[in-house]
Amino acid sequence: MKTEHITTLIAIIAILVLGLALWISILYPSGGIAQKMQGSTIKVTATGSVSQYPAVGVIYATINGSGKTTAIANDNLSLAYANLNSSVFQYIGKNSSNIQTQYYYTSKVYNESRYQAIENVKITLSSSKNISDVLNILASINNVQVTQASAKLSDSQIQSMRSSALSLALENATQQAETLSNNATLVVQNITVGQAVMPVFPTVSLSTAKSYPTVFSYGNQGLTETVTVIFAH
């Protein structure tokens, strides 16, 4: 009888062990307990924003030339272009490549016995502070019509601002993670950088303006970076 009791007890224990194993496999499939004990992670998304006054000025202008023949129209266009180039040369870093042709065409003037040559140019100024001065210079040149003016961030400004904005975004993400983890020791596992939000530069249309403002003021332009960071703790 004693042997039968022992055998029965062993069978009951075996059933309990198998039941516990089945319960664990349901709650923690694929080695879940080991994974859970390896540690926790925190996923945080944060942004960083910076702003600066745009350093570069951009002006668009249309140059006209006309004459009895296409060749004469082009010659007169070239004279006006040369006059424009020499007049703004000191404001474009003394680099003529900062005057870029946007479009060019020649045509016969409707109902007239003359031809016209038209060229639209983009003038990039070394400093946005000189926009007003250059506008007034262009206004004094025959056969030149200003169409638009704007200020924008330079390439070096954008590069510097993106770096600063990313640093701020990472700093903000770390602060959030420290709060969520009760200031536990954090280890960065992954960083994903989102699409930067770039500034939209305001453009002032001047094609119908009779006079230009004394000062063009655009205010600071902002740039925002977003990061998603996974921390282990």
C-alpha cells in the first residue's frame, strides 16, 4: 500500500509540473521569460528647433533688348546685361556666376517691325542686408525690370542649424527618457532622424511696384529636426 501511495504522489507531482510548463509556454512563448529578463526599452520622439536671420538675398529681374533684327535685339540685350552685371558686381561677391539665367527667348513684336530678346535672371547677393540698395540700382538701369525679391538662409547656415537642431532634439529625447525611466542609466540602441522641417522664404513680388521699400525685413527663419530614439535601461 505504501508503494502505491508513493506512486500516486509522483504522478500528481508530474501532472502539476506539466501543467505549469504548459501555462508558462502560453504566457511566454519563444523563450519569453529570458527576453523579459534581458531588460526594458523606451521609445521617445522629440524635436529641436533653431532660427537665424537669412544671410543671402535673391532678386529676380527681366532684361529686355529690342531692334529691327534679332541680332540687334540680342546686342541691345547684351548691353543691358553687361550694365546690370557691372552695377551689382560688388554685391554678388564679385562673382558673375551669381547671376544665373532662368529663361531666354527672342520673338517678333506683335504688329510691329521689330524684334525683342528677353532674359530673366536670378541675382544672388552676398548679404540680404543689401537687397534694398541693389533694388534701387536696378531701378536706374534701362531695360531692366525687377520681378521678385527674397531673403534666404545660406547653405552654411542650413548645415549649422540642422546640426544644432539635431543636438537639441537628442537632448530633449534624453530628458524625456530619463523622466519615464525614473532617471535610470540609459543606453542608446537606435536613432532615427525624421524629415527636417525647412523654412519657407517669403517672396515679395515687385513686377508692378512703382517704388521699392527702404528696408526689406524678413525676420528669423526657423528649422526643426525630429528624432526617434530607442533607449535601453
